[in-house]
Amino acid sequence: MKMAKALSLLIKPASGNCNMRCSYCFYADVTAIRAEGNFGIMSLNTLEKIVSTALTEAELFCSFAFQGGEPMLAGLDFFRNLIELEKKHNKQGVKIQYSIQTNGLLINEEWAAFLSENNFLVGLSIDGEKSIHNTFRKDSLGNGTHSRSLLAARLLKKHNVDFNILSVVTKQLAAHPDKVWNFYIKQEFYHIQFIPCIESFEQERGNQLFSLSAEDYGHFLCRIFDLWYDSFCKGTYVSVRAFDNYIQILMGNHPENCAMAGVCNAYALVEADGSVYPCDFYAVEEYLLGNVHKSGFNALLSSEAVKRFVQPSTKLDQSCIDCAFLQICRGGCRRDREKFKSNELSLNIYCKSFKMLFVHALPRMKHIALSLSGKCIKI
């Protein structure tokens, strides 16, 4: 039996099912173009197969991350079963990490207590203050969800659950960096991820109400950096995932965010029927690796299909190779380099954004890297 020291799984227990209808939801677009779009709620048989296979193949560490759609639609009993199955199958004493990405609408006292007791790291989706958030993050009845998201945050805090905030950067959110930042500081949200909105494979970019231009994203990143750096200088460290990763790169470390590594690092995205794909953004037939009911994760992740998926990301556009910021930028996420031209990925659509940020902020990033570690690579 082939084993891996560490294994990371991203699991879709409710497939694309969701109790919200976010206008920019990329997974709704993914499910819309698959032959079988929605695989429903994961069975306990499939859950046990995932857990038993993972804990047989992982030698030291295994991460079980849950995402959707809305993963909490699988139900609290589903996750209670997860804990029991991991106790049953963890014969080798593998270190386990749990995480879940949620819109928070289903979080109540019982859910919050469970997440706390089992040390789940929670990613809670909130797009800044009310008027921005409610523009695109509506429930299935078309109602805004901001107040319910904040209630979820209060319950997580009450039960001492570790959580971070995930914000999708749309054209509208990018226009108000100060308002967004000040809202988060007021709410005492000190762990934040800003994710640029992703548009459908099937549509031309830039034509949606939420579409984010490279210039708008660049201005947003520059202003958020200024606010972040000011907080750092005043003794308050706010974790912004992208900036944290840039500092790690400058310190000579590998970024934890695969989108910033320069080359795709395939992981196991497991749909509700057990189907496995190499990435959340590519959960479509063209990239299907197999099914956990028929193959182990290590075999799937070392397959020729994975090599074919990773290979295009290894070759950068010539303008990247010639760029002064290559060491810290590395070309960015493959999904932002679609579509193919002459069988090669395009230049990252946010290339201009990143150049704006590095011209504006790189000296101060180096200052932080030096202050934290006493070293900084040359760029």
C-alpha cells in the first residue's frame, strides 16, 4: 500500500446544493456544465470509504476540509458520523485537521458547540458591510443575508471557534476598501481572505455586473495593503492571507496557498458520489481522476491524468519570465490564466493588479519579512 506523509482532501458533502443564490458562485457554473451537475447529499457509505481510505494512506497528517455549495446542508448528524468514523479508522494515530467553509446561515448554538468541541477551523463568507454583501449574497428567496452571517460570527465567537472571513472581491467591493477594512476591524475580524471573483468557463470575462477589472483589483490591493501595513506598524497584526503568503515567500519559505506556488499542486476534490478531481475549480468531466470507491487517493493523485492537469501550469508566459517580480508572483493561479492559446495558458488576467501592488508595496513587504525573521530574499 502506497502511503503519503500528508494527505489533503476537499470534500463536497452536499455537492452544489446551497441555501443561497450568490450571483458570482463559481461552483454553480461548474455544476451547470457537467453532464451530471448535482450529486446530491453524500451517503454515509461514501463518507466511510473516504475516511477509511484516507487514514490508511496518510502516514502522519490528514486534512478533511468541507465545502459546497453549502456543506452544512449534509446535516449535523453527518458530521457527527464523520468524527466517529475517524475514531474507528485512525489505527495509525494520524494527526487530523478539520475545516469547513460555510455561508453561516445554518449555524446555531448546537452547530457552534460541535465545531468548537471538534476543533474545526471555519471559513465564514462575508463580503464586507451590509450594502456590499447583500448586493450578491442573497438567499433562495432573494433576501439579503448579512445579518444572519453576522449572527453566525457571534455564535462562533461565543463558542471559541477558530474562524476566518472569506470575502469575494467584486467590482463593487473593490470600490470600497476603506469601508470593508473598517467594518472588519470594528467586528474584530482579524483573519481575512480576499478572493477575486471567478467567472464562468463558458462566458467571456468582464461582462457580469460583478466583473472585476485588473485595474480595480490593483487599486483595491494597494489600499488594503496600506491599511494592513498601518495596523502592523501600530502593533496589531491582521492576517490577510495573500499578504501573509507574500511575506513567507520573501522569508524564503513556500507559500501555503496553492494559487501562489507558481505550479499547480493537485489535491483530492471529492464530490458527493465519491468522484475525485484535481482541483475545486476543475470539477468537470475533462479532469475527472476516478472514484474513491474504485481507487485510493495516492494512486489517483499520482496518475497520468494529474500530470496532464499540472503540466500546463509549469510553463509561464514569456512576459512573466522577463518580469522583475517573478520570484514573488510566480504567475498566479492557473484558473486566472485560462484560456489556452496555442496549447498554452494565457497571461494571468490580474497581472496588472499584481504589478501595481508590488510597485506600491514590495519595499514595505521586505521590511516586514526582515522584522519577523531577520532575513529576506533578494527581488
